[in-house]
Amino acid sequence: MNRKWLEQDRLLSILRQLADVSGGIQKEKGIFPHSNQVYDDPNHRIAATIADLLILCEMRKLDLEKELKKVLAWYQDQKGKFSK
């Protein structure tokens, strides 16, 4: 791509990555047998999604450390509620 990505481009990439994660997990569980090799490694797609999110944070000049502290505090408060 010859042009600089905008926030909207990065958001669309994140959505595509999430769809690939979903397809990969479904393929892994035999729910969605598909020959597309993009779906062969959902863990890689998760990591690629994180990379896209980090790039979006940088684009927005987000104080990631500050925001993560808030999110981690919320998660610690909720811990154990997700696996029940």
C-alpha cells in the first residue's frame, strides 16, 4: 500500500483480524472446516490483532500504560467470573 493508513484503515484491519481469529478457532474445533490457511493458526491471528491495536494506540497517542492500569484493575476485580 502506498498511502499512509488512517485510524479507520487500522480499525478495519482489526476487524478482519478478529474475523480470522474466529474462523481459526472454528476450524480448530471442526465447526468450520475451511481450506484457507489464514485460519490454520488462530494464535498468530490473535497476536496480529494485538499488533494492530498497538499501532492504533500509537496513532492516537494513547497513554497505554495509564489505560492498561485501569483495565487491569477492572480485570482483577472481575477475575474468576469469566470461566464459570
